[in-house]
Amino acid sequence: MGHHNSHGKKERYFQRLTLSERIQHIILFTSTTLLIFTGFMVYGERWAVEMMGAAGAKIFWWRGLIHRIAAVGVISVCLFHLL
């Protein structure tokens, strides 16, 4: 691949990551961010969860589900990378 710059010289461009590598990085970044965010929610103050009443229990249930899905994402990327 090449492109001529304003000085008439041909510049070379290189693809840094393949499509597969870009997808892996997106999944890894998103999953890791979700794991951190939902993991910190466990250390939240009990009174804050209790203050939300029934919604607090529902939010905590969703937190656990999202945390597990994110964990599957990280593990999947690691296993795919090893293959």
C-alpha cells in the first residue's frame, strides 16, 4: 500500500491489527471494564443497597449476571488467543 504525500514521496502504511485482533481487543477491553465496575459494586455500602429496597436486590442480581457474562468474555478471548 502506498500514498503520495505533499512532497511527492510515497508513504507506506501498515495494518497494525487484523480484524480478528481488533475484535479480541474490543471484547477484552469491554469485558475487563465491566468486571472492574461490577466487581467494585460488591464492596458497596450495605445501607445503599438496603435503601433501594426491592430494586437493590434486582440491581444486585443484574450485577452478578453482567459480571459472569464479562468473565466469559475474558476467558473466551484468552482461550482463543492460545489457540
